[in-house]
Amino acid sequence: MRRISRRNFITDLGRGTVGVVILGAAVVGCSDDNEVAGSTTTSGLDPGTNPSPSLAWQRVSFSSVSAYVLARGSEVAIVDTGTADVGTRFDDAFAALSVGWSDVDHVLLTHLHSDHVGGLGEVLDAAPEAKAYAGEADVAGIDSPRALTPVNDGDEVFGLQIVGTPGHTAGHVSVFDEGSGLLVAGDALVGSDGSVGGPSPNFSVDIAEANSSVAALADLGASTVVFGHGDPVESDVAASIDSLAQSL
Ligand SMILES: [Zn+2]
């Protein structure tokens, strides 16, 4: 529990509080065994001592943006909700992870742009038990049918570390799973021809701050990075982000 105790847990999680703490403990116990897998869920753990499997993820493609489904066994978090044409887009990801809408407990929004939150209403309708979160400075700018829980750098949701990455928007956050090394960067980074690119100057409210936020992501030591725009990168990730940060 040492690693958990120094984190800034969200205290007002209602029914989710116990689950978050348990999952956080699981991450501490299995950081050497986890693996990020797009289509498989691998535990590698003694179920008698640690019931939580490692994180598996799936990409959900919209026409110009991606959302992500993150699952620990049958517990699910969605990161970003795409544009306002959700329809059946999540179905293939759910099937690959053997989960469904009723398993979705958390909906994390990286930032307020409409291509990332446009589907929020549909998603929350489909997942009525899910709690939704966004960076504190972006919450007021997001139209949501249910109250959004504000998050800040250092918070933890579903065993996922919230990393403040302001600049693209004031409240932009990225999401990192320490156990598997998966980083969901939103628009704090972009995928560019199989490599890691910096935030877009054209769409960032403060590009200097956005560039500075890349350094925070470099420090994570991620092994896989996925983006709002562009294809995931799964090799030389930490070194690529680090060299990018130094070039900006
Ligand atoms: Zn954006």
C-alpha cells in the first residue's frame, strides 16, 4: 500500500471508492507481470492473492478521432467518447474484451473538444451507472447530462493515474496505467506516421504550455501510447516522448 498512500485519491467516489482502492492495490502487486494487450486479458497472477487481472484495451475509431475502452477483467473505463455518432461503434471493442455497457463504471474525458466529448450523452445513457470525469479546468466547458467529477494531476481513477497535461486546453489530462505502461495521451500528443508527434499548434489554446506538458509525459516511462488522432505507438515510446520533449 506504500505506493497508494502517497497518491491523491479522489475521496468522493461514492459506490466506486472501494473498487478503486482494491484495483490500486492490485496494480502495486503486479507491476512486473502486467502486459498491455489489445485483444487479450492476461493476469499472470495468483488469483488467491490478487484477484484483479491486468489492463487490456481496445481502440474505438470514429471518423477523425479515437476513443478507448480499458478493461480489468469485467470492469471497464472508457477514455473519451468520440463525436456525437456513437451508435454501435463500441460494440467490437466490447466484444473483444468480453464486456458490455453495463460493465462501464468510469468515463474519463481528456479534454473539452467536441470530437472527444460529443458522444458523452449517448455513452452515459448507455452506461447509466458510470461516473464521468474531466480535468477541473475543462469541466465547465463540457455539456454533460450528469455532473462531471473534476480531476487533477495526481488523482487516480480505476487504478489509472491522471496526468495533468494543460496547454491543448486548460484542463487537458492524460491517463496512465503504471502496471501495463499504457498512456492515453488524448491530444497532448498526436500519432504521426507511426511515431510520436507534439500537440497541434493550430488547435491548442497555449502551445507553449502544451509543449511543456510533453515533458510530464516523458517522465512516465510509458511502453504504449495511444492518441486522439493517429495510430498507437508500441515501441521505443518513452525514449520517443523524451526526445520529443527536448526538441519542443
Ligand atoms: Zn483536442
